[in-house]
Amino acid sequence: VDILIRQRASFAASPYPERAARRAHLRAIESLIDDHGPALCEAVSADFGHRPEQESWLTELFVIRSEVRHAQAMLGRWMRERTVSTPLHFQPSRGFIMRQPLGVVGIISPWNYPIQLALTPMVSALAAGNRVMLKPSEMTPVTSGLLAKLLADRFDADQVAVVEGGADIAAQFSQLCFDHLFFTGSTAVGRKVAMAAAANLVPVTLELGGKSPALIAANADIDMAAARIAHGKLLNAGQTCVAPDYALVPRALCERFVDAYRKAAQTFYPSPSVASDYGAVLNQHYRDRLTALVDNARASGARIETVLETDALRAGQVAPLLIVDPPLDAAIMQQEIFGPLLPVICYDDEKEAVAFINARPRPLALYYFGRDGAKRDAILRQTHAGGVTVNGTIWHMAQSDLPFGGIGDSGLGAYHGKAGFV
């Protein structure tokens, strides 16, 4: 509360920072990445037990740097007053839109990408001229502690402050009277955050998750589709909110898909280097949960296919598996997986596959693989998702000019680029 009061006072003294001040704040974030990139990668790897450095550079540091540079380039245009048309009977008066900073923005960030998902919303908030209070995840204490130190070296606490602590602190944090609250995490916790914020009528952006489908059409390049789904699924060992959660594959292509997925996984993570190139699952609790999902699927009659040599894995790594035709009431088809397990649902008719997607809560992402543009457009019109990549996975979230967010159970609101600024 004391930090919030201090930041409110600072905002009241300067409620509309000029572009130069905002650009300086963005440069401070960029310098944090440039000066301490290797240390940040080491911190994340220490928290996870192991994460390849190249994954952290690609999925965390590069994304933040790209977002900063885009905001720096576009800030003047975003800040510019925009004149709107005036009806004839109100002329010669003039109407215009001025985008004002909200004030103090609270950010609650998760553990799976503990740098990117803390700093990317911060870039949006600082570009828009706000003060920021960040509550990073207690599940990644090494990274959270390093972020707190590096941000304190670059910002006064009345501009950016980090509040560390466990779930009890996060609950108190979400009850503060911010001008906006940004949360990334599970749907279940997102509901609690939204309810806490509603008590003070604090507007929220909720970046949640869910079961993001990958739909493969009958005319798709099955080898390409399998490889790109494997890449999206196995990145960060599946601990990605937009990872493909299950694949819908034409029944005639199911066995080819299994073989192609295995080949792609072994190409990405060959046996001699799999222990160093493949990420670990955060802790034993999450590893046990994934094991329970596999055991439940096997007991329910699903076919389990291995894709990597398990004896090449190191402690903390979970073997990637395909779960072929699990019963729809199996736990793995009811919960977001958040790990390197991919259910494969074999379908007979594309309308059946679309109905399958639409019968479930709206996902954060949808991935469509096919060569027919008209059919692609029809599928996109018939389904809902927060975002889509066609003939690929994940990469829509790295485009600064595309708003990133969920819909329904997968989230509320969007950010990145101009969307985050607004």
C-alpha cells in the first residue's frame, strides 16, 4: 500500500510524461536485457533445473527487445492527438481523442516465461506513461530476485517497483486499488484476480490459457504440420500458454502424423544433445501431475507413443509423448496440459473437427494446417480463438502489430504494440 501511495503521488506530480521521458524508460528496459542477458538466462535455468540458453534468448529476451524497439519507433504516432469527424450541425467545433496515462498499473506475472511475461506488459505500461508495480512469480525465485535488483538499479521505486512474495502477497496485491491490473496465469486464478479487482472497479487485462487446438486438414503437408506442431509443443518443454494442446488429424493420416512427429522431435533433439537442448519441467509437483495425466490416459485405453529416447534425458526433463485417441473424458482432455504431452484425436470429417473445437471453451490460440485458402478462411470464420497462426504455431504472439490476448475462458483484453499502449 505504501508503494502504491508513493507512486500515486509521483503520478499526480507528473500525470502526462513527455515522449522523451517515456523513451528513456524504454531504453532502461532494453539496457537491462542487453547488459544482463546471460545472467537472466542463467537465472531462468537455475529456477527450472535446466533451460537451454538459446530458448531463453529466443522466447524471452528477443521478444522483449523487439517490443521495446517497436514502441520506441511508434511512440510519437501513438501519442498524437487524433481528430475525429464533426457533424455539420456542430461545426466549427472540433472533436479529438487524447490518450492519457491511467496512473499506476499492477502486473502479476507467471513462472513459465518469468522475464518476458513480466517485462512485456511493463513496456506497454511505461510507453503509455504509467507507473508500474510488478508482482513476479514466487515459483521462479532466482529470476524474480534478479529482476527486482536490475529494475531497482534503473528505476526509482515511485516509477517501477517490484513486490516479491508468495500466493498470500499476490492475493493482497490483486486487491489494491490500481488504475489497471494485468494478470497472466491460469483461468482458475484469473477468475479470482478479476473478482478481487472488481471490488475496487479496477479494469483488468487477463492473459490466461486453455486447450489450444491444432487442426490438420486432409490436404495439409503432413510432414511440415507435424514438425511445426512438434516445435510449438516442445519449446520450453510444453510450458507455454499458446502451445498446441491437442492435434485433430484426419484418420487416414494419423499414423503418418505419429511417424512424422517422432522424426521431427528426434531432429530437433538428437540423442547426443537432448539433455542440453531440451528444457526441464519446473519442479517435481508439475512432473508428477504430467505423469498422472499419462497414467490416467493409458488406463482409459489411449495408445501412448514415445518420440525420444528416454534414457538420454536428464533429471527434471519429461519425455515427450503422443497420446493417441484418448477418451474425451480422460483428464488429459479436460485440463490444460502445460507439458510435452500431445493428444492426437483422429477425425473422419472436417465438420466434426470444427464442432469438436466449438463445443469446448474458446482457446487462447488455434492452429490450422492446410493448402486451401478458401477452406482456411471458412474455418477461421466458424471458430473463435484469441489468436491464430496458419501453417505454423506460436508465432502470431511475437508480432508487435497483432494484439495478443484471449477470448472467453482464455482471457480478457489484449496487449503488444499499439494494443498494449491503448
